[in-house]
Amino acid sequence: MTRTSATDRARKAPKRPKRRGPFARWAADTGWRHLVAILVVVFALIPIVYVVSAAFNPTGTLSATSLLPSGFSVNNFERLFTEDNIPFARWFFNSLVIAVPAAFISIFVSSLAAYAFSRFRFKGRRPMLLFLLLIQMFPAFLSVVALYLIFGAIGDFYPVAGLNSKLGLMLVYMGGALGVSTWLMKGFFDTIPKELDEAAVIDGAGHAQIFFGMILPLSAPIIAISGILAFVGTMNDFILASLFLTDRPEMTLAVGLKTLTAANSPASYFGVFAAGTLITSVLTVTVFMSLQRYIVSGLTGGAVKG
Amino acid sequence: MLDRRSRTAGTATATGLIVKIAVLALVAGLAVWAALPLIGAEAWWALALEAAIVAIVFYTYLQRRAIPLKYLVPGTLLLIAFQILPVVMTVGTSFSNYGDGHRVGKEQAIEAIVAAGVQQTPGGATYLVAVGESADGELTLLLTDTADGSTWAGTEAGLNELDGARTDDSGRVADADGYTVWSLAELGERQGELAELAVPTGPETGIKVQGLSAFEGASTRSYDESCDCITDSATGVVWHADDQSGRFLTEDGQAALVGWRVGVGFDNYLAVLTDPDIRGPFFGVFVWNIAFAAGSVLLTFAVGLGVAMALNRPGMRGTKAYRAVMILPYAMPSFAMILMWAQMFNRDFGLVNDLLGLSVNWYGETWAARTMVLVANTWLGFPYMFLISLGALQALPADSLEAAKIDGATGFTAFRKITLPLLLVALTPLLISSFAFNFNNFNIIELLSGGAPFRSGDAIGGTDLLITYAFRQAFGSSSADYGFASAVSVFIFIIVATISAVMFRTTRNQEDVYS
């Protein structure tokens, strides 16, 4: 590989006289960039435009939907909120009620651990960090069978937290609290100068005051990102939610919206499904767009730091 | 340094002290609440475990020596309870025959078989029958006593009082917490499944279903410990216990309907290797699973990196707008968009066939279905690759690119020999974890193709991944086989662990991260 390209270069180099016109130069320099970008933008947009078109389609069936809208009606949205067997508002509520506290508690617990890993030196610190990296490769749903049995048993004693309960599902999501986000936050905490801690100690602050009063406020961006990623991950979970929540009004958006698709519902529900998707995306897209800057730095921060 | 100094500090402020006391009081309250049902059920082991956990929590927050513990204990407890314990249990289950027909212990199995031979005795109690499925799919008789209207829940394990059930006009249970009650139509359709279901109420008495009602009576069957067998005095059939497979077998090898849980050693694993019905398709799934994960990473990375290269030029117009649009697929709720893609690949009315002028049956042909899941997965995954590639590109040392330019490396050569190797150093860990994620990408397969296409009679479809296959074994519509499903899960664990090991080896030169 290396040898051939060296000769390539030698052969090519003299073949680059500046004899091209301004358009050719623009094309070679910037034009192809726009071309690639536009192609990918089209690819990215087609399904999204299709969702919008389907959501506002008056007929609401798959066969009557095309890429560009052929009519306009909010009929699908009305059905989403008025029909009795589509408790969409309930689903939305359930998703939020599960995902928001689960994300909040996960991030809190995770930041506690990250503080310990960043600021203290103790026995077993390194193995624990490595173990966290390893365990996050085993997604919770790989042990669904066992989770099922465990929560069946828990439900025998505490029905509030057993199968078919929101609390049980939340506990499973929180079980994965320590993991990627701990690493992300540890990386960020490491960048906060230790001199600040020492100054605080001289002022008489304890470890808890340093953490809650100083480290947490200074780490707001990374905490926001970890929280958003945890929240979106929970919202998108299908496998655990479908296993835990079987009563129709208790379902989350992922499980509920699936019941509206072709295999499970009449064809005319397609538009309703698209409308539900659109409303859900307004929430997630808003969150993403408002935090776009942090997301880029958060993800790559993780990349550079392992 | 810090930990030594703060050791003397302890809980420094009044607010801190109050919060601490409040939290510990809350823990104590929760502990008492949690202990009551355990005491009621005389579950002493569970109670001891609970006491140990509470003791750990109190010790951690009342001592002043090991400060890091205070920050690590909450997460560690959650980690052990809901991640490590399930993994350990999965391994345990994979060595048993747990599943439909093998849900209970041996004694309960004997009782259930004996109860199935129940004949009505004059004057025995009679019940109105409704049938419910409990959350874990176990068939349960929801009985209403015709004499006093009390409600009961009966399974092959025994009879329990049923609280909070709602009955309809006829007195039949219509709605009960924790059960999905069958409609009358369903009851008619699935009557066959009830024929052998009987609820033991004593050593040789039980409740048996007849049509829409049930009666309690004495059994013609009896268990004899000396021969470890069950004899039916009415028909003369004798079942002998087979402790190896956890079943009762007649002389000619017929098994009684109810068996019990036994350890089966490596049988579930060996089944993968030796059973030709499983081995062939399993190997195919394994190869496709790896190809799918590798293909997904390659495609998403190729598209993501391509766009990142295109947009990574200072002063280019419209980059912000492009970038905003490109992360849209990442920001949209992925489960819903996968379901949307499933509609777009519809053969007759779908957008894909429509736009491209094709009439491909995406769900019917193996390779069409595989193309379909890869296309959809690329759409979902490229924005992430775009974001991390862009970040890494901008963090590249400018001097090495300059040096390359001076040496005459331009265009593709510079990319291939300078930019790409440098990028890969930074991105390899993320690419490997993306591989691990896609290896178990349950959502895309389950929500898009559902494993389709299935050839007639095959349990494994053309796009099935190991994880979707295992899931169907455990929770699919046919009989549940938790033991085998767990064995497949363990198999996946091992593969993913191997991948992680490779990852740690390749990134070992970044050791300073762990210091």
C-alpha cells in the first residue's frame, strides 16, 4: 500500500497545472461538498417529509399517502386525542412519567460515582472503572428472561414494583445508571482544576459541599447532555417496556404506537400513527436542537477520552 | 490529598446534617414498609438480605473513614440488583429446562397430575370459570364459588383467594388485577388448553374444568413414593418419574402434561451444536448477525465520515443548515421511525417501491429484507457517525496535515494516509462499541422486519439476529423455553465479551485514561 502511492504521487504531481476555469475550480473545491451534502440531506429528509405528509393526509391510509402531501387535514390528530381505544395522551404521559425520573435519578447516581472516581483514590478504583466499561456492553435486555423472573418475584411481595408497573420498569432503567454517563462525567470532572477543591477545603467546605456546591454547578453542560441521552434512550426503549407494560392504558409511547401499525390495526390508522410520531418528534427534536452544540462536544469528548 | 483532609470535616453544615437525617429516616421507613410483606410470607432469606442492604446503607453514611463509599454505594446497589444479578440468573437458567411444562417444582407437578384425574364427587364445591393469563403468561382459573360467591385464583400450583376481582352479572370474574381475562369467544377457542389444567386442593383432591364451570372432587390418580410413580386406578396407566428430564413418563414414553424444573447441565448449549434442526439455522443467524453489525458500522461510518469531510471546510456556506438537517434522524424518536420505515417498505403502497419504480417484496426475499434493514439502519445511525467524525476531524493536529500538503500529498492520498489513520485512532473505541450495539440491535429487526422472511416451518427468519431469536424462544407465541433462550443469551454475552477484550487490547495504549 505505502509503496505504490509514493510513486503515484510522483506521477500525479506534475499533472496538476492550473488550467481549469473558475467553475471547474469551484466544483473541485466546494462544489462536490455541496453535492455530497445535498444527497445526504435528501436521504435524511425523505422519511421525515413522509411522516409529515402522512400525518396531515385526510384519508389516513398508507395507499393514499405519497411523499408530498396531497391534501391537508388535522383529522388524524383529532382522532389521536378523541378515540377511546387510542389513549395517546396517556401513553405520552406514561413515557414522560417513566423517562424523566429515571433519567434524573440515573444521572444523579452516576454523577455521585463519577465524583468518587475523579476526586478520590481508593482500592479497586481502576478495576471498577474498567468493569463499568465492560458492563455497559451487556444491555439490560439481554437478561430479559431473568429480569422477568426477578420482577415476577418482586411483584409477589410488592405489587407496586412488579411486572406491569411503571416503578418496576423505572428500576430496570436505573439499573443501567452507572455506565457510559459515569465515564463521560468523570472525564468532565477531571477537567475542573483540583486547586478549586483545595481552596474550598481551606474555606472549610466538606466533600459534600464541594460536590453539590461547586462540581455539580460547574458541570451543568455534561449533566444536561447525559440527562438528555438517558431520557431519549429510555423513550426509545421497546423491548423492556413491551414486556413490563401490557395493559393498554399503561403502555409507553413506543409500545402503544406499535399497536397502531399495520400488523395490529386497520389500514386507516396509518395516518394516526404518523400524527403520533410527529408529536413525539416535536419533543425530542426540540430538545436536541436546543442542545446541539453540547451534544457534539459531549459525544466527541467521550471519543477523545475513551 | 483531598480525602484525607475532608475526613476531619465530616458533615460540616446544619443543612447537610438535616438532609442526611431526613434521607436516612426515609431509608428506615422504606425498610420497614418493605419488611412487612416479607415477614407476612415468612421469606426469611429475603428479609435477611434486606436487613443487610439497610445495614450497608446506614454504615456507609454514618462512618467517616471511607468517603468514596458514600458516593459509590447507591449506583453499585442498583448495578448489582438490576444488572449483575440478572446476568448471574440468566447463566443459572441456561442450565435448566425452565419453560412451559416445566414451570414448577416436582411436588407441585405431582399434585397437578393427580388433580388432573379428578372425578366429581357428589356434594363437592362447584365454581363458575373464567380464565386469565397472569403477567408472565401462566394460565390461571379465575373461579367464583357458586355457594358463596367468593373468588379464587387457581393454577397448577394450587388455589389462592383472589382479592379485588370484578364479577359480571352471572357472577363470573370479568376483571382481575394482574390478569388478562379471556373473552368468551377466546374461551371457546382455547378450551383444549384447559382440558389438562387442574388445580390441586389437597393430596388427592382437586378442581377440574368442565365447560364453563368447574368442580372439586377426588382423583383416581395417586402418587406412590416407593416407586416414584403415579398410578391412575381408573385407566390403569402408570407414569414413572424421569429425574433426568423432569417429566413423568408412561411405559411407552408418553409424558404427562406437567413436568418440573431440573438442571439439564449443558443440554441447552449442546442442542445448539448437535440438534440438526437448530444447528444449521443457528449458524446461519450467527454469520448474518456478524455481517449485519459490521455492515451497519461500515455503512453508517462511510456516510457519516463522507459528509463530515464534505462539511469540514471553514468558510463553506450553509454548513450550519446542513448540519441541523443531518442530525434530524438522530433526534427523531427511533422506535417510531423504524415503524415508519416498515411502512415505507410495503410492497404495494410503500414509498420506496413507489419512488424507485420497483415492486420488490421486501419482506419476502431474504436479501431484499437484509438490504431493507441495512438501509433503514444506515438512516438511523449515520448522524451519530457524522457528529463524532466531525468532532474528531476538527480536533486533528493541523500541523501533520500541513506537513503532508508540503510533501505533496493531496486529495485522496492525504485522506487515506494521514487523515483516516489519525481519525481511526480516536474513533476506534466508538466504532467497536457501535459494533457491539448493533450486534444486539433488537429494535431495528423486531420493529422493522420481525425477523422475516420465514420459510415454512422454520423458527428462524432471514433477518433474525441472535437476540431476536432468543427473545422469540422465550416469549413468542409458541411454548416458552426460558432455558434455551437463556443459553442463547449467554452465548451472546460471550461474543460481546470477546469483542470487548479485543477493544481493550487495541486501546491499551491509551492507558493514561484510567490513571
